[in-house]
Amino acid sequence: KRTCDRKEAVDPRGPVEKAVSICRHQIHRTIRRFAVELEENLPPIRVSPGALEQVIINLLINASQAADKEDSCLSLRVGVDKGPEPRLVIRITDNGCGMDEDIRGKIFTPFFTSRKNGTGTGIGLYIVKGLVDEMAGRIDVRSEPGRGSTFTLSLPAGTT
């Protein structure tokens, strides 16, 4: 296996902070307010740190590219859902252009892009979905045209 494929018990703070540092400059080109909130005492998760970084980077860059307002904002929140089976929850929210139901239904399809200006290959979210599936996670999307989008990533917490 390649190094980035190896799953290990990881403090999620590391991959999250690395992903933010990698794309912070690009985010600040289009986003006026960028907030990162990490709960204290996050549980370890069993993932490939590189895969988790790639997922977060893809989602942050997509959100920053959806910014179409002067008062653009983007937030990344990481916390824990303490249900019967604890899960790490990563939530990325923007107030960008948003998506209608038709587009939302296609975003994880390979080579689908809603960008009109010729940017984007349409494989970023397809790759994200594949990586999330490999991590035994779930990804949920809520979006409203003109109001923005929220991508919620839920991963099993613990090291088993």
C-alpha cells in the first residue's frame, strides 16, 4: 500500500490544521471572513491522515470558489457527536452561490461540474466521496441557491 493509504489512529487536529495551512492563502483571495473552530479533546480517528487532509482541502477550496458575495464567509467546525457510537463531525459552511436540488444530486458524479467559466474538472467531489467511503464515513450536503452550502463529514471516532 502507498503511505497515504495506510490507516492509523490520528488526532484529527493535525490533518485539519495542515489542510487549513495549505489552502489558507487561496481562501483569503475570495473569502472575507474565514473561521476555524476545533472543539477541545477531539477523539482519535482511524484514517489515512493524507486522505483526510485531501478531503478537507477539496471542500475548503470548493467553498471558497463558490464565494460570490462581497461579505463572503466560510467556516470550518470540527466537533464530536456523542451518540451511542461517537463520531467526529467536520462541517464546512459557506454563504456562496449555493446549489439547487438538481445540481446537488450530481455533485459526486465523475466529471460533473457546475462551473461555467471552464475551471474545474468535475472530479474533486467524486474523489472526496470515494475517500470518505474508504474512511467508513458519511458526507451530507445541504444547500440553497443564493444562500450557500454546508458539507458535513461524519467519521467513526475511536481507534478500533
